[in-house]
Amino acid sequence: MAFLFQKFQEAVKTLAKSPTFARDPRQLQFEADMNRLFLYTSYNRLGRDAEEADAEEIIDMAGKASLSDQQQQVLDNIHSQIKRFCLSMDEILLLPEKNVPIESSAQSNAAPRRSGLSFAVGPTARPTDSPVVPQTRQLTRTELSQRLKDAIGYTLDLKPSQIPHEEAGQGLFLCGEANVGAVIAIYPGIIYSPAYYRYIPGYPRVDAQNPYLITRYDGTVINAQPWGSGWDTRELWDGLTLPEIMPNSKGAEKGSDQFWKLLSKPMDNKRGGSGSEMLERRNPLALAHFANHPAKGMVPNVMICPYDFPLTEKDMRPYIPNISFGNAEEVNMRRFGSFWFKWGSGSGSSTPVLKTLALVATRAICDEEVLLNYRLSNSKRRPVWYSPVDEEEDRRRWS
């Protein structure tokens, strides 16, 4: 198997140097990332008993398949893994009894508490027309995490980072073993399409007090701050109880900051609306936002992968730790340079999806910290702890 992985690594390097018709550097980087994800996730899907001929066929496909075909195959590969994860969670959590209203379930009557993180969300108000949901076993997050490790071979944990910098804080650690191409974590939180940027707390300086924001290539932003580190139950979650974003107290505001505040006031979060969903807040893999950027001399072991979860998969829904802000299907947005504009009136998609993200292993990982290349823009002042993994990739990503 190690020999086959070496062939895949060589193919990744070869494809990265292959000519492309993409003129936009951003699109060029997206294609390069999709090439890698196609190879890594397909390698994972082959399994440990794969034969060399199978590997050769996938490598050949990667060089010939169109970008849209590669995207679809990556989506299929990721969905297949997440479906197995959801089935494992069902086997661990679900009781064989009939469905019962959440009003009468033991966990819904638990006394409200707050999580350990200062920004975590408390229990949301319970609607009068409470849905009927399956009963789940009364497992703590730690117990559930251990059982998941027994089922799939790995789980995640939060503990002090091994990054040698005082701002590293908590780190995300994989406990167990995961093969290359495995889905390591899911990025939780509220999903904002470009049409709803103005509802992101703190807009337009959304990242001033929130390090838990991430952007997909299509402009979708995910805010993991209200998710925190999860919670102790399966519950109705809307993510609207957000901490107040306080202005930076260091020094007076610059003129440009005052201008942006006048021009682009944040919208009331509740005006756009986020629907409540019954989500499994104990989800051990819903911790992707705690992955740190590698220090100088260290190499990332995961990469970002866009994942469009089909909302028709009702049984899997509790384990996808995201909700959309507003109705993402209402409006199409088109990017022109650095700006997004409304374009048309609908997405044209027949299947509604949640546009979320997963972290995918770029090599075998065993009992170690999960490290992700943040690819911060080089057009802004970077934090002192940031050491670029690849300056060219950073430049193309934000061109």
C-alpha cells in the first residue's frame, strides 16, 4: 500500500505542473486542489487491498477527467465516507424504541448549561410544535468519541497545541489512525452565501474578533464561532445567539474604518433568519475550526475540501453540523473582481444542499495534531505566528 501511495504522490506533483486553460490564478489553484482531492479521496476509496492496476487507472483518470467530472467524483467519495460515519453514529446512539416527541425525551428536560468556551451557545427556545425525533443513548461527548474511535478507527480531541507559539492555544488532535484521503473533520457553524454577507456579525470587519471564519472558493462563508466545541445533547439549534462583537480597543479608529462603518452597517442577524435544525451537538468530528496552521518547518497533514451535503438525506442530517443563514436558493451571486453582485433569481439546482467543508488527510495520520495550511492573503498584514507553507499558493488563492 505504501508503494501505491508513493505513485499517487508522484501523480499529484505531476498534475500540479500540467498545463491548464485557466487564466485566473484563483481558478488555477482551485483546479490544482481538485486534482489532489480527486487522487487522495479516490485512493482512500480503493481501500487497503487495492491493486496496482486500480491505482494506475485512477491516476490516468485524474489526468484526463474534466474539472466538473473530478468535482463530482470528489463529492461522491466524500459523501460515501460521511454516510459511513453517520451510520456508525446511528449504531452507537439510536435506541431501538419508537420515536418520541422531544418534549418528553430525557435530554430535552436537562437543566440549561453553557459550554466551556466563552462563545458557546446556550439552549435555544423550544417551539410549541416540537418535532418527533429518535431517542438517543445518554452518552457524554467523551463516551461517544471513544465509541466512534472503536467503530471507524479514529476520533478527535482538543488539547494544548504543540505549535511553539504563545498564541497557538488549543489544538485539534487525531486519536487513532486515519489513512490518506480520509475525512478527518467537518467545519461546523452557520453558512452565509454572498447574498447574506451583511448579516455576518461584525460586518464588514468580520474577522476582527472572530478567528473561526472560513471561505470556500465559491464565496460561501462559514462561521463556526456559535458552534463552539459542541454540546452534550442532540438539540434544536439555530445558532442565532451570538456573542457581541466588540470593537478593537487598541487606538482610535482609522478614517477608513469609520467610512466602512457608515457605508456598511451590519444587518440585524434575525432579519435574514436561520432555521432551527435537530443536530447532534456531541458530534466528535465537528471540530475542524480548531485545526492550527503549521509552524515554520512543519508540514500540513490535511487540506480543505468543499462538500455539498444533499438535504434530501434526512437520516444523515443530524450529523452535519451546519445551518444556512436565510435561503441560499433565493438569489444567485456572481463575482466580479473582489465584489459579489446579485445575478438572476434562482440557483437552478433541483436538489437543495448545505455548502459546507471537510478536512481531508493528505497522508496517513496517527495520534498527532491536525495541521491545516490557512493560506492567508498576502495583501494584508499577517499575524506574527503565520509562516507561509507555499507563497505561490497563497497568492493564487486570493488573487
